[in-house]
Amino acid sequence: MPTNPDWVKKLKPAAPQGTDILSGERAKSNVNVDQLADFLFTQKTLQQREELVKILSAEQVFDKSKNYFQGREDRILGSLARGKRLQQLTEKNNWPTEKFEHALQLISEASPLAMHYKMFMPTIREQGTPEQHKLFLEKAQKFEIIGCYAQTELGHGSNVRGLETTATWNPEDKTFTIHSPALTASKWWIGTLGKVANHAVVMAQLVIKGKVLGPHPFIVPIRDSKTHEPLPDVHIGDIGPKFGFNTMDNGFLLLNNVKVPHVNMLARFSRVDPNTSQYIKPPTPALVYGTLTYVRSTIVLESGSVLARGVTIATRYCAVRRQFQDLDAKGKVGENQVLNYSMVQYRLLPLLAATFALHFTGRNMITLYEENQKRLAAGDAPGGSDSQRRPGPEELNAGGDLLADLHSTSCALKSYSSTIAAEGLEVCRRACGGHGYSSFSGIGSYYADYLPTVTWEGDNFMLSQQVARYLLKSARAVLTGKASDNDTTRFLKNFLKRQDVGAAFDVLGSDTELVDAFAWRVAYLTFDALKKRDEEKQPWNSLLVDFYRLSTAHAQYMVVKSFRDALSIDSTTKAGLDQETLAVMHLLYKLFALYTLEKESTEFFSSAATTVKQIALARKQVMKLLEEVRPHAVRLVDAWKFPDWQLDSSLGRYDGKVYEDMFYRASELNPLNEVVFDSNPNSPHLLKKDNRTKSKL
Amino acid sequence: MPTNPDWVKKLKPAAPQGTDILSGERAKSNVNVDQLADFLFTQKTLQQREELVKILSAEQVFDKSKNYFQGREDRILGSLARGKRLQQLTEKNNWPTEKFEHALQLISEASPLAMHYKMFMPTIREQGTPEQHKLFLEKAQKFEIIGCYAQTELGHGSNVRGLETTATWNPEDKTFTIHSPALTASKWWIGTLGKVANHAVVMAQLVIKGKVLGPHPFIVPIRDSKTHEPLPDVHIGDIGPKFGFNTMDNGFLLLNNVKVPHVNMLARFSRVDPNTSQYIKPPTPALVYGTLTYVRSTIVLESGSVLARGVTIATRYCAVRRQFQDLDAKGKVGENQVLNYSMVQYRLLPLLAATFALHFTGRNMITLYEENQKRLAAGDAPGGSDSQRRPGPEELNAGGDLLADLHSTSCALKSYSSTIAAEGLEVCRRACGGHGYSSFSGIGSYYADYLPTVTWEGDNFMLSQQVARYLLKSARAVLTGKASDNDTTRFLKNFLKRQDVGAAFDVLGSDTELVDAFAWRVAYLTFDALKKRDEEKQPWNSLLVDFYRLSTAHAQYMVVKSFRDALSIDSTTKAGLDQETLAVMHLLYKLFALYTLEKESTEFFSSAATTVKQIALARKQVMKLLEEVRPHAVRLVDAWKFPDWQLDSSLGRYDGKVYEDMFYRASELNPLNEVVFDSNPNSPHLLKKDNRTKSKL
């Protein structure tokens, strides 16, 4: 590795030092960082985090210092090595799943082994029979087989019913022929497939006697367990580089009339009678949405900390970075911290507020989901991990009111929270100015890796249709007096009762009425959409933009409500949050709610939830709140307790040694500084270093 | 390279084929693609484009097929080889600068030689004396020296006055000592420095007898012209990987008391008398903004085609891609083209409209700039390429009204247009669904490469302060009756005259009044900000968010106005645009203006430029316009005439062979498919292929 000459080693950043600046920031706020961290995560999780960082950062295989410099092959190899080692550690120490997943979070990269744990094994567990568990799951647990979940095709993503791969039943030898009839039938984007898996759960159209019965899961061996070469009539490969997620071997898979035995169709719910060739349908297709709802709830919860990672980095760096003097400052006062500029505050601090808002909302979703699961526990909840399917309306009907409400809520929140987190990360990156563009900011690659979340588990735009469908259905039920009592129907009824009287919410003075104003707007948009669809008979397609707005409004209502509820006397007293810390959290609540209201102001005054005057006052209030939150910003991001090892960011270091770290990585870790290039157009060579072959132009 | 088995080679995408779909799209619109292309670019440019693509695509060195797969070192080497070869071609064929730059555009990557042409040579040309031209410029032209422009430092970006590098005058031996006094003084982000340049123009604080006289340019030799190794007391390196722009060798540079002779300070404007050690100041510092304005105008012009590239790819792919049936469709009609969904139209088609709007606006800016230059031609316009400096208010005062107006306009438009283009590219990428995330979409890396534009040549948020400063100054002049007559003062005066009467613009019925409504909103925001600053004495810092909104509003007004003007009878008749094509362009104008109005609706009704009712109608009208533009979408993007070779995108191919190309690149070009990994955690190995060393875990 390159080294710096002595005169360079002696250089320090110009004063004041980042470390002193951040200490100063921490001294001027009384936010209780540890208390707040406990409130967010619990003591137990925080201790586990420390323990894991200690274990992982001590091992060479988990070293992150080369990651930003490596090409794709090395990234995958490194990530595979870490995946293997983590598996060994987990087995050796008998870590529970939760701890294993916590470690993955700290390593912070997509592991090419991930789909084996996350999709292959759960699918067999949930959709396989006890016989299939014995045959496949036990081997998978011991890594005798490694699998992936092959659903998406080159020509079909969201629309699972359009999949082209077929699984044709052969009664004569009791097998299925799995086949890719066209190029567009190639499985595509399948994680863990490109280089790693030797088995796949393949979603294919079941065909019995020429009749197509929809997509079903089949276990297909794809690589030789010894040589790891593809099996005959199986064509596999990595699909190439992506915008991010490049440690993952997303792959393609084509099958040329590959036969698998009857037992390879996962048969807990649907199955084929091997003797009569009869297709046996699943009992109640409705309840599959439990799993879907759970997966989306975890995305909501995760969105808070995803965004918090970017906000932590940007807040610390904007505190350390100084640029220009304040224009109104008298005399020579030195340059101003970038975080003092109101434009920077306006970009960053509402996102800081959003991190907490999303975290509390996600936690709320998980609690609701768990309560619901308990209620359902009496019966067997069929379904499974078919998490990319879109439910049809008839399925929603059958699922019961609470599940339908939860399903709709999870759709709206998944769509909204992942959009905020993804776009917020990019706002954080830009708030870091020029250095935000360096890989060492730690935001760019993290953002790029996170981006698929806006598309998978239901595309964020597609999902909004399901939210609208549910709200329209609820509104119809309210109008016909057939609605069951839940939060949604209550605010819809309230709107109907009061719409002519008017609302007159005191959005600036009352926390409760602020939430009510958000509910009112959802009700207004719901009945507006209902009128267009049911009375004016407008085509579904022409209403998609209205539906997206409606879904966003619904999500914003729930996030604002969850944030307020999280700060209730009950929950904060239980958590032992002191008054000063709680007061700052309350500022963040107001900031998030009023900032959102201001951004969406057209819908607030169109629905008469607020007056135009209130919007102007909200705008003013937001600017005031930014000033009030500013002194606490560094402590508030500290409460997220990201270890430096996880952030892997020069700009976001806890100790503020921003410039030292940037320089260290560039000058001492950068392999490009080991070679010398010949740049002269008159010379035919490109490389000059002796230890390399001269590369010809 | 890997090859596909025969049974795979025989596979085709499921019907209908992309080629047929795009032919169908082209058949159902009468937009005259060639006419429109001429109107955008002129015949001459289009012919040059064809000629260049033919030349470049024929040479192996310009082959793009490996780009998406290569690591950073190979990317820089490849790009350096192309830079050298392009230089040879340019010399051999005696291409004018414009043709050389056109070729760079088609190659579409940041060349590590770029700063030699773009900054090093122009700086010497503009700021050097004839003696210095002879000494440095002539050698630079012959590549005897290769240079870069070293201004930004690790600790200082936007604020050039804060630079720490010093150049101390030594009267005894008539030299300057160039020195980096701190780590934060390290030059940073400097293109062409990391691996390529052997000279740098270093911006350093001139110090004479202990007095600091501000940043000045010095030519400093940094690498040995033979060995290419750094010279003594010079520490250089590449700053490491970035979010994009990875073909560029952005570098760092530290200098340890390096002496250069008197002649190395570029001395056309400021200079040091070598005998008396007197500092001689530049005559009129005001006029440097000519160059700045020009650079920003080119960014505005470029933003149209940058965005058009993403829109072309997304529009073609969304026409080819089919997903789900229309919910209201009766019977089996097959899957719907994604472009038919109103939510997709709402995301893409306003951006399609914006591509033209920005292009016409940029052209307009360039014309204004050139007219202004002619007027100034009488006197000598000093200044130069110091394009990252921020002018102080006193400099703006001195620059004359027209230049000040042009400068402000270029700031507002640079900020707005590059924001729209950058964010629009990401909207396009997501509109491509899952495949948008693949590098083969051709959008992701292009977006990442474009992103620095929102930060350089004036950070988009910083610039808005200059716009506000100018508008406030104009408003003060209007109020005191001292305003000169220009477009800005006219709409400010009009607002003052009519503000109590009201506006009542017919934004839906009249093109002219639609423009007037945008001007009215700017005037309203200007006087509102003026009141806060001058009457309420609010601190400058507290108004930055207002200023950003004001700057955006001003830019939107100018873009809407430029679009309308470009479609005037005069210009379109001259260009020979037929009535049908013009009518479609007119739809795009309405779409852009009303979509923007709807998005910014709060400011339109707060300012009473429109009523709330009009906003609702505008929303409805936008949905109608989307439907009307839809059939012409493919032809409209065709008019941008991007060669496939330039787009380098599977999804954006002119012939619609999307899936064939995705599969070809993944299966046949992907080097990762040549190696076999050992994924089993029980095995200590990572690689299995015989021709590679087994890599240990």
C-alpha cells in the first residue's frame, strides 16, 4: 500500500478540530442519549450490538477497509467469505436468528448466501409437508443443499400470474417437467442463484392435462453438489452489475425440460394426487397475507434506521464543516458551521424527525401484526412466503376486517416509508456537499444498495392501488351503514358527519387536532375518489394518480399518529424518558407533522382541513422549530448509536475526525496510487510501473 | 467469454416482439421526427453525429461492451486510451473544438484528460500574458505538458476566499513558495490530477510581505516529465472511488514549500512587480462573470438532453414492457403496455415535456449571452475561467444591468435545470421497474456521473441566494423609481400596479396569461422576501428557504416563457415545423406549465395568481393532456436522435429488442460467468475454477 512522506504525516487539519466541534455540540444539549437509545432499542439490543461489533471487527474476514475499492468479483468473493464465516460463528456460538440477523445488519452488505436463509428455507418450511421438510429442509439447515427462490422472470416482475415457466405433470412416471418456453421465461434477478445455490424453488405454472392452474413452487436441483457445475439442461449465470447490491449474485436460470419427481412440488397447500392426477386446491387462499404484511412491517421499521444512518453522517459532518461567514455577522468571527444555515436545517432536520417517526410507526405495525397473529392463532393460517404476489379483491374480502385493515396499512406504509428513506438518503448525501459524492461518505453505496426496496415486496406505486381499494371499500361500507368499527371507519364517519359544518382544526395549538387534520384529509380524498369511481364511473386506470395521493395521505396520517402515540405519557413514563429529552422529542413531532402539512398544503386547504392562513403560519412555525431543534441535532443522532464500524464513513465519524479519515483512506488504502499511468497521447503506452505489464493503447 | 448452449440460442421472447410494438407506436403518430430533430439540433449537427458514430464505433478502443463490468483501474485506463486516441483523431483530421466535444458527448464518460482541455489550457489562455502563452500554452497544445486546475481543497469548496494554500513572494530570488500549511489545505477533487497531469494551475493565497492578497493562479510542475513520478516535496494521489465519475482520476495534492519562478504566476490581470514587490490589482473585477454565465448556460442547455436520454430509455421500455391487464378491460386482451398506465404517464410525460422546455431555455440563454458579449466587445472583458468563484454583491453592482440580469438568470436556471435533470433521471430509472436497477438500463451510471452537476459551478442551493439578491435589488430599484427597463422590472412593476385589483389570469385558456401567472408569482415572492428583509429586518440566514423558493419560481417562469417563445409562429415557421408536429409540441408546453403550476399550487393561490378552483381544473387538465400526448411519446423521444451506441442501454434500444439485449449482455459479456465459486460454509475454499488460484477463506 502507498505511504505518505514524513512532512505529510505531520500535517493536521486547520483549527478548530472536528473532535472539539462535536464535543462542543454534545455539551450544549441535555438530550439524554442513553435513555433515548434505550427507548428506541432496549438495553438488550444495544448490548448485543456492542458484543457483535467486538467479535466481528476483530476478525480479518470482516475487515471493511477494502470494500470501497474492490471490483465486483472481489466484492462477491469477500461477501461470500463473510457469509460462510458468519454461518460458522452462528453455529459455534448457537446464536438465535435475531442475533445472526443483527450481525448481518452490522456487516451491512447483501450476502450472496442471503436468499438461502431468507427465502429458500422459509418457503420449504411454510409450504412443504413434513416429508418435504425431512427431505429438503434438514439438508438445507446443514448446508448440504444451498437454495434460492426463483420467481421473477425476465419478462415478468410484479404480475406473478403472468409467469411463463411451466411445470407439466407427467402421470406416466409421476414427475413434473419444468420448462422455460421463451427467453422472457428466464428466471431473472434471483439472489443467491448466480454463483452460489445448487437448488432453487422455482415458481412455475402448473399444467395438468393441458390445463394451466397458476404458479406453484417446485424444488429443482440446478448445480452438481460436488463440482458445482450446472446440471444438464440447466443454464445459469449472474445477470451482471447493478446500480448497487453488487455483493449479491443475482442470477438467471433457464430450464430445458428438466424432470423432477412428484415430491419436489411443495405440497402443504396445493397438491397433485399422484394416482388420480387430480389437482387439490388450498383451503382458504385469503390468509397468505399475514406473511406479506409482516415483511412490509419490517420494511417500515427498518426505514427509520436506514434513514437515520444517512442523517447521522450528514448531521455530524455539517456540524464539523464550516463554510462562509454569516452574512449578518459583525467583525471577524470565522466561518459558520454548515448546520447553522437555515437551508441546510430545512433539508436535514425534518428528516431527523422522520427517522423517529418511521421507527415508532414500524414498531407499531409489528405490534399490531403480532396481536393479530395471536387472534388468528386458533385456526391454521395457511399461505406462506409468496411475498411477491398481489392479492385480488376477492382474497381481501375473505381475509377478515382486521387483517384487511392491517394489510392495507402495511401497503401504504411500506410505500411511503421506503420512498422517504431512499429519497432522504440522497438528500443527506447532497447536504454533505462535494464530499458527499466520495464513496468514503458512506452514503452513496448504502443508498444504492437500499434502492431496490422501493420496487420489491410490492412496487411503491403499485401498492397504492391496494390501499385505495381498501379505503373505497370501507367508505362504501360506511355509506351503507355496514361498516365494522375501526379507526378507518371512525374517521370516515366523522368526516361525513362534519363535512358541511367544517373542521376548524387547531393544527398549530393542539397535537390531537393536528392528527385529526391528517385523518380529515384522508377521508376527503377517499370520498372524492369514491365519487369519481362509483358515481362518475371513471376508469380505474384514470384514477391511479389520485390513488397514489390517497395512499400517501393515509400513510402520513398513520405516521403522524404513531409518532404522537409514542410520546404519550404512558409510553414515555414506562421508558423513563426525562422531561428535557421528551420536550425535544415533542419538537421533532411538531416539526415532522407541520413540515409534512406544509409540503402537502394544497390537499389540506382543498379539503378545508386548514385555512390558507394556517398554512402560512405552519410554514413560519417550521422555521422556528428548526432553530429549536438545531442545538440538539448531534445528540439526537447519537441516540441511534450507530457504531463507526457499521457506518464505515469518513464524514460520519463519532469523533469528528473527518479530514484525517478522508485523507487516510485516499492516500493509504487506495490501490490506484500504486500504479503509474502514462498519459501522453504521443506515447503508445498506458501503464509505466515496472511490476506491471505495459498495457498497449 | 461464456457461451450459451444451443437450446438457449433458439429461444425468443414471448410475443408480441419489442420490435413490432415500437413499430406500432411509431405508426400511430404523425409527429415528424426528422423535422423536429432539425428544429432541436440543425441538420449540420445531426450529420456530424452520424459521421462521428461511424468513425468511433468502428475502432476497438472505443468499444463500450466492457464498461459496465470493469473495475476502477480498468475504467480509467480504458478512458485514458480513448482520450489519447481521440486526441490523435482530432489532430489527424483537424477537427474543430465543437466536433471534438461532440465526440466526447457520444463517448459519454468523463475523460481523465478532460481538465487539460477544459480548465488548464483555458485558464492559461485567459489569465496568462503573451509570454506565458509561449512558455506554457504552446507546450500544452502539443501535450509536452499536461495540466489540471487545482482550486478546491479538502476543507474548502464553495468558499474560494477561504483557501489555505499559500504562495509567498520571495523578493530575494524572485520566486514564489507554494505551500500547504495544513491537511485541510490539500487540493482535493481535482480532475486529471490523480494519475494524468504533470502540471497544475494551483489557486493559492498570494502573500507579499506578510500581507494576504487573496487567491491567485500559479503554474506548478508536479510530476517528472520523463518518469511521471511526483517531483520532490510534491505529494499526489487519486482521492479514491466515488458515487460516479469513476473514469476520472480526481486527485489530491500537497506541496511542501515548493518554489516556482516569478513567471509562473498567471499575470494578465493581477501581478507582482518583480523589482518593487508591489502588487498590481486587476482593472475591473466585475466582468469575470461572463465566463461563469457562459458555463452555466451550457449546463442549462445540456440539462435538456441529459434528461432526454433517461426519458428516451424509459419511454421505449415502458412501451415494450407489458404487465397486468387493464382492470376495466373486458375479456382476454393480454397484458397492458406499462406506458398506458396513468401513473406511469404522470411520472414520465411531464419529464418528456421538460426535456424540450429545458433545451429551448438553454438555447435562449446562449443567445442572450452571445448578444451580451457582442455589446461588451468594445471593451476588453477581463476575468477568465475562475468558474468556481462566487461573486460578492459589490462585483455584481459594477457589472452593469444586463450582465447582472443575465448572471442572475443563469444562476436560477442552472440550479433549477440541473436539479430537474438529475432527479428526473432517477424517476426514469424507477419507471423501468426492476430492470431499471440493472447497469444495462444505461440510466444508473449516467445518473451517477451527472450528479456532481448539482454541486459544481455553484451549488444549486447556494446559487439561489444570488438570484434572490438580484431580485431584491431590482425590487428596491422599482420601488424607488430607479429601475432600468427589462423583463424583470416590468413584471415587478406590473405586480405593484395590479396587486390590489387582483390578477385573474386565465391559465387554462390563454398561453400568454399562463406565462403571466408565473411572473406574478415571482413578483409576489420577491416583494414578500423584500418586506421580510428590509422592513422586518429578518436575518439573511433565516430567509434562505424563501430565497430558494424564489429562485425556483423565477427559473420556472423563465422556462415556461422560453418554451412558449420557442413555439411562436415566427420560430416554428422559420424551422418549417408542420402543423401536426407543432400541435403536439403545444400539448407538451401546456403539460409542462400546468404540471408545474399544479405542483407549486400553494404559491399560485397564496399569491392570488390563480384561484383554488383553477388549481383543481389544472389537475384535471394535466390528466387529459397525458392522454393526448401518450400516442406520440415514442416518436417524440425519437426526435432526440440518440444513437444506440451513445445510449448503451438494453432497455432503450431503438429496435425494442430489450430482452434479447439484456440476456446477451448478462450471459455472453459478463466475466463473472467464467468462474465457479465454492459456496459451502463447510468448505474453506471460495473459488473452484482450475485456471484460478484457490482462494482461502
